[in-house]
Amino acid sequence: MKNLASCTLGLLTLLLGVHTLTAQTTENEELKVNKRTYMERFEPRLIKSVEERLALKQLRIAEMRRKMRILDSLDISERKRRALQNDLHENPFSHRLSKTWVDIEFGNEEED
């Protein structure tokens, strides 16, 4: 009786193991990568090339550096400067940063 129970348990373990292995391999075989997304297929002019995206990123970095130099030249407290620099890195469209840029732009217009 013990022999029959151990054989049945071994056979059950073997079947479950085989089933688990086949389930894992079929999942990997079903994955396919599309050559194009729907956007690229139907609206290719809306998708920017890699070179254009790199150029835009370099422009954003240059603009951030320019704004950082402007923030460094302002006559404000160090605490406010750090808060504005933090906003520039994390949220460039924050209310505090926008208000500062408006004040700077209107201050430049009044001087002219």
C-alpha cells in the first residue's frame, strides 16, 4: 500500500512539474514585439525621430542651465533660491517659479 501511495504521489508531482514547465515556456513564445505602434503606422509625422528628441532634450537642458544661472544671480535669500532650484528640477511649471519668472521679465521691461 505504501508503495502504491508513493508511486501515485511521485506521478502526480511529475505531472504538475511538467505542466508548470510547459506553462512557463508557452508564455514566452507568445510574446511578440510589434515593429510599429499604431501611432507610427497611421500618424508618422507626429512621431519625432531619435535625433529630434535628442536635440529637444539638449535644448531643455540648456534652458534649465540658463534659468539656473539667472536664479543664482538674483538677490534673494538662500532658502528661497534653493526652493526655486528644487522647483526647476522637479516641477518646472510650479506657481512659485512662474511667479518669479514673471517678476524678472516685468522688471527687465521696466528697466528698458
